[in-house]
Amino acid sequence: MVLTVVSLWCIQIPVAYFGSMYRGEIAIWVSVPISVILIVLVTLIWYFK
């Protein structure tokens, strides 16, 4: 649950916000898979550590 909150507030929202300034609404759609990929990487690193 903590990783989900961190993913949303620290990755997905900033990427969507700042990306939408340059790429419009496509950046909002792209921010979801970016945040999922990054949180999977963080989870794998945490798990195998």
C-alpha cells in the first residue's frame, strides 16, 4: 500500500503534470505505465535486497 501511494504522489502525478505542459493529454496517459514500470523496479530491488 505504501508503494502505491508513493507511486501515485511521487511519480504518476508529477509526470502527468509536467508532461502535460509539453505533450498535452498524451502525457497523462503515458504517466500511468511509467509509474507502474518504475514501481515494479523499486519493488523488485526491495524484494531481492
